[in-house]
Amino acid sequence: MAKVVLFAQATAGGGGGGGGGGFTPITNTYNSGSAATETIPSGASQVVITVWGGGASGGTAVDGSSFRSGGGGAQAIRTVTGLTGGQTFTYTVGASVSGHAGNSLGNGTDGNDSTVVSGTDTHSVSITCS
């Protein structure tokens, strides 16, 4: 299943709450969304971004005698540090697909891309998973 997970936390060393400055880590998981915005909460200084692409559908044998499984979506993980509350990222969750490309025989259909890119964040984040 395609999804985007953003785990915001404070940089270690500030004490309390699993990070710095007493900030309690926050995990937001998105299973849908197109050009949606995630805002870094006040007190967070880093985020771990995990992105899964939409899986592909299976195909059929050329003679139509059997169906084949589809592929899973790719995964990427990136940690971004030096953030301040209020900065944003834009994300899109790519949908998995079913069915065949063109007709009932042959290849399956590629899944859709999931992406996360910098919004007001200045770290030039650009992650795409198919």
C-alpha cells in the first residue's frame, strides 16, 4: 500500500520526550493526498520521512491461461535535520493499481508515484517512489 509517513522529533540532547527540549515525537501517516501540505510542529527540529510508491498490477500469460502477481511499490527513507516549526513539506500518495495495460493479455500496469518535496523548508527535499 502506498503511503507517506512523517515522524517529527526534536534533536537529541535537549532532554525529555524522546528528543530535545521536552518535545514529544509525532508520527503522521497518510494513505491518500495529492499536493497536500504537512507543517512541521513547533518544537520539532528534524523529521524522518518514509515514502512508499503505489504497487503495480499483475499481468497475464500471453495465451491468457494464468495471472501473474503485481509488484510492490518502492520505499525511500530520509532524515532532514535543522528544521524549525512552521516549515512545510508537500506530499502526494500514489495509488496502487489493478488491471492490465491496454487489453486483457500481457503486461500489468505501473503503480503511481508517491512524492515528498520541500514547501517552505529550505533543505531541497525531493523524494519520489514508484
